Amino acid sequence: MGLRKLDLALLSLGYSLAFFDIFNVPYIENYSSKEIGLVPSALILSAEMIGYVLGGLINGYLSARSGRRAGLIASSLTIALGSSMGLTANSFAQLFLAELIIGVGIEGEISVVPAYISEMVGPDVRGKSVGLVSASGFLMSLVVGPLAVLLNQSYWRLLFLPSLLLALVSLAYRLTLKESGMWLERRGQRLVWDRGALIFLVIWFASYFTGYALFSTPVFELIRQNGLNDSLAFTYILYGDPLGVVVASVLADKLERKYGSALPNLLTAVLMALWPFSPNGLAFLALGFAIMFLQGFKFPMMYAYTAENFPTKFRTVGFGIADGLGHLGGALGPLVYALLSQNSLSASTALVGSVSAVSGALILTFGLKTTGVPLEKLKG
């Protein structure tokens, strides 16, 4: 309809910078703690989380009122600004503000890109197109780690440089982008509330609650209880995530996305209940890998699916509310897991995993069947 393969590749470049900034935060937090202290450095992740909430709301609304192109330009500008501040930061206040601004840009990107692509490609390739652009972001997890180790304590601020450069390149391209035809046709319409925003907010909150908990301290304790080296085992388990993203991206238009979004959340709940009772280390690693595979698999599906469940005028607002505010689940999940694990690690793992089932159940109950259906025939 309106996007060439080159356009998708260049959108992928910009989208990848958002995820580069997501994956580099743990390293920035660790390295900066030697200069600004342990507690202040821990608040850097909190700053980015706050930015997610603000970015989803602000850029979602901007893209609904002023166009998708304006939202795409704004997210690149915001990430460039935050990255330039981080590159020169020499205090906690400067780092906090940099990560807050970057968080606004990241969620601004996430709330607009899937909606824009969905509106600019045909229904037969909508899932694959959104999925492949999403995959470019998640595959950044394979790049950030080695780069962070290479830069080490002496040059950790250079972790802000790639996202700054990518943002500027992306910005130059986005200034030439065509506006979404679907948005142009409806730009004179009044912005009307859609109740799906609250439903998808709970869907994302529950999914992020479990997903972020898998990156918290109790998981490393669970690994040690199974007699494994925590860092090595977690690295192996983590590789399930990008593999899941790639597989889902390829299958996104071959499966009904309603089920492709719901089932990973439901299966995660089952596998996390079984995980602490693995009979041996190999089975434990296999189950952990499968859980991370499901976490990666859900994102391309859910990004495309969320955009499809809102009308065009409200699409970026609904996505911004659902995914932006939904990240609060990601902030709460690790905390609840850590507190509950003090009583029973196995029970807390099952309980935290069961929250993911709420997400899957809501998708099955309220979600539309969308694969291969033009957006105009869904909600307009």
C-alpha cells in the first residue's frame, strides 16, 4: 500500500535504537553506581519507567492529533536529546533526567511505529511487517552486552552514543516519510474514547508483571538452587527471547494473532509453575529457555494485535495508554516476586507466572480476530 522494503528497513533502524536504550540500562546502572552510589543508580531504571508512562500518553496523543509522522519525528528527537545528555552526564540528576527523557522517546516510538506500519501495509503482511521491525529491536540484546563489556567502567558513557547516532540518522529519514493515509482520511474526526484501552492496559500490565519479574533477583536464586552457575545459566536461558521474536515475526501472518498473543501468556503461567520442580539441571535450563522463548514470541504478535484492536483515530492513544501505563506492571512484578520469594521460592514463581494467564484470558475473551482482515473492517 504505502511502504517499501527499504522503508521498513529504515523504520527498523529507528525502532532498534529504542531497544538499544532498553537493554543498556542495567549496564549503565551498574557502571554508574561506582561514581554516584548504589541507591541513586538503582533509580535510573525508575526514571526510564516513568518516561515510558509519559511517552505513551504524550506521543500517542500527538500522533492522533497531528499525525503519525509527527509522532515518529518526535520520538527520534526525544531519544537524541536524552542520549546527548547521558553522553555528557556527570551527576545523578543529569543521568536521571537523561534516562527519563529517553524513556519518553522509547515509549513514544513503541506507541506509534506498530500503528503506522499497520496502517501503511496490506492485511496479508501486516503481522509480518510489524513483527520484523519489532525483531530488529529485540535483537539489539545480542549487541548491547558485548559492547558494554568492551567499554567497561572507563568508557560506559559511550553506551549513549549509538542511540544518539541512530536517532539522528532515523530523524533525517523520517522527515521524508509519507503520512498515514488512514490517519489523513480521519484527521477531522473527533477523538472518541474506546473502552478497549482499559482492557488492553490490564492485558499489558499483567504480561509485563510476569515478564519483568523474570529478570529479577529470585530467578538467579532459583538457578543457584538447581546447582547451576547463575550468570552462565541465565545467559543461556535469555537466548530464548530473541529466538522467540524471530519465530513469531515469521509466523505472524500465518497464525490468528488473537491466539498467537494469548497462548504465550497462558503457557508461560503453566511452565513457570513447573519450573522450580525440574528433575535436573538440563530440564531446568530447557524449561527456562522455553519460558523466555514465549516471552519473545508474544511481543511481535501483541504489538501488531494491540494496534489492530483500536479505531484509527484512537489507535496511537490506545496503544500509548495500554503499553505505556502497562509498564507499571513491569515495575511491580519484580518487587512482588522478591517479597514473596522470601517465604517460598517455588510458590512465588508459580504465583507470579499465573498473573500472565490473566493477560491471555482477557485476550481470548475480548480480543478480535484480526489476521488477514483489513483495518477498516475491524474498528475503522
